[in-house]
Amino acid sequence: MSIKVIITGTGSYVPEGGVKNSSFLNEQFYDSNGNLISTPPEEILRKFDEITEIHERRYVSKDLVASNIAYYGAKKAIVSSNTDPETIDYIIVANNFGDVKFDNRKSTMVPSLASKVKNQLGIKNPKTIAFDITFGCPGWLQGMIIAEALIKAGNAKKVLVIGAETLSRISDPHDRDSLIYADGAGATILEALETTENVGILSHAVRSDAEYAEMLRMEKSYNPNYKDNTLFLKMDGNKLFQYAMDFVPSLVKECIDSAGLTLNQIAQFLFHQANAKMDFGFLGRTAEQYGYTINDIPAELRPQKKNYGTIGKVIATYGIRDIPANIMPMTIHNLGNSSVATIPTLLDMLLNNKLPNHSVKSGDNIVFASVGAGMNINAMVYRMP
């Protein structure tokens, strides 16, 4: 018998009402040098949709902040796991900007979101320890890794891990890159299970490349005439994309190998939802790590040049060499990129049969992977009990 760490409950909060791409037709977009982009908004949005496959995203209502939606997701996870909140040993909330008010875009990091969630849940137990982590988009997954360590060390039996973010509050309306950002929250309950079966979290892998940290930063609006000196999230999209393509697939393979598995034993890949081209690229290049090449694609489907997005789509659709079809569920089309909330929301939807053509059963292996903050990547393999 040994202690395994399993997921016993999930929950998420998806804001109501989608903000479609057409909502931005009247916006003026500027480049990083403060020059008005002459390309018509219609063309900008068409190209954006083509690359990211984001058609709409979700923004929270004006009265809510990140700690509120974190609580909503947490409450659902607690109910689904039939957990007494007073028995939770740790509450870990992954976020990057704290509570950001709608009216002034000011961020409040203290007290921690975890403390606010604990209070909203009405937990009185002083031994329920609450803290936040800031790790970029991979924050929720890093929270899961920390929770596993706490449980394996015997310091906890039950941990609530939440990812919550309101990126709409720190998005520059005059920056094309901001079109990917969205709001949301997702939560999981992790528990210790004494068993002889090899289930739950099987492996994880993490890397941080500090030399790439400048790819994400806070700066003033690209519009030189913007009304104030509010700081917005900025990224070097092309550099971040290349960094992710170079390092995520190898870390995913490292994680799968560490679990003693191979690619065709993975039932689902739950990748961070940043843009569709990147996720298809992750899948394509991960397949290449295991020796799958463009030559495995039927001639009539083969792209004219080596396009990882196309390879990924073909692998996902046609199940080349026993790779399962429908292996990579996507929510980015109508939910956008909600940072730390994307993967736990994806997981909650998967386990509650809200993703058509995607499901998992006992014994199935799931790979989680995320990249963000310009420098952090992590991955995890989980086997369904």
C-alpha cells in the first residue's frame, strides 16, 4: 500500500455572455511604437481568428473580481467531492494580478486571494492554510504539483487548488494581442488515497527559463493618447510562441517517459489554451519526439511545407499510428485564454461530459501541460482512478 494523490472534485466558473470578435470592429489598434495600424480592423480580426481560432471570449461582470470567481469555482469543487470545507488542509490560489477592480483597474494582492476564498467559504479552521502562487499561466498546474508534495510528505490529506484570473481588467484595448485574453476560474480537490493501484498523479516536470522573462511585462497602452498611465499586460507574441514550440514538447515527453508511458497510451492532452495554432503545434511536435513524422500522413492530406499546426490537426483527427482520435479537447474557440483558469476549466468540463466527443474512464492517462510568464513550463501525467 502507498499514498497516491487523486482528484476527487472539480468546479469552474465561466462568465456568462460571450464577447465576439465583431465587438472590436470599432477599435483602433496601435503597434508597440505607438503608431496607428493602418490595416482595417476587419482584416486584423480575420487574421486573428485564423491563427488563434478564438471567435469569442468571456469577461466577468463589473461587480466581480478574481477572488469572487475563485470562490464560485471552489464551491462547485467542494460540492462535487462531497467535502466538508473545515477538513481542507490547504487552499492554494494561482493568480498573477490579484483582485483588479473594473472602475480603476487597480490591483489588490493583499490579503491573498486564498485568504479571501477561505473567508467566503466560511472556513473557521485555523489549520486550513491559505496562500497564493504567481507562476504565470502554468500557475494552477504548479499548485497541483505543490499540493501533491504536501500530501506525499504527510503534511496534508486534502488540498483545494484554484486558478482564477480576470485578464480583461489588464488588457490594453488598443493592442491586438489583448484579443486573446479572457476571464474565468477553475478548481480541484486533491486527496490522499492509500492503495496498491498506480493511479492519480504519476509524474510531473517543470522548467523555468529566466532569460525569457522579458517576453511578458507591464507597460502603458500602445495608444499614445490613452487617457492615463494605467499599466497593461504586454507580450512578445512571436518570441513566446517560438519559446513554447522549442521547449514544451520535450518537457511533455520527459513527463510521459517519467510515468513509464508512451504516446499511444495517452487518452487526452489538456494543453493550456493560448491559441489553437500553438496547441496543434504542441501535439505535432510531441508526436515527432516519439518518431512520428510527416511521412505518416497520407499523401492526399500532407501539407506542402512542414506546418506543425497542420500535422497536429491531422494527428488529432485521423489517429495516425494508434494515436487516439479526439485526443486534444479545445475550449479556446469560445472561452479565450483565461490564463491559470484554462486547464482546470477544461478538466471540469471534460469530467462533466461538457466536451462533445471527449471523455475519460478509469485507467485512462491524461497529460496536462502549460506555458507562460515568458519563462515557465510544466507538465503532469494523471491516471484516472
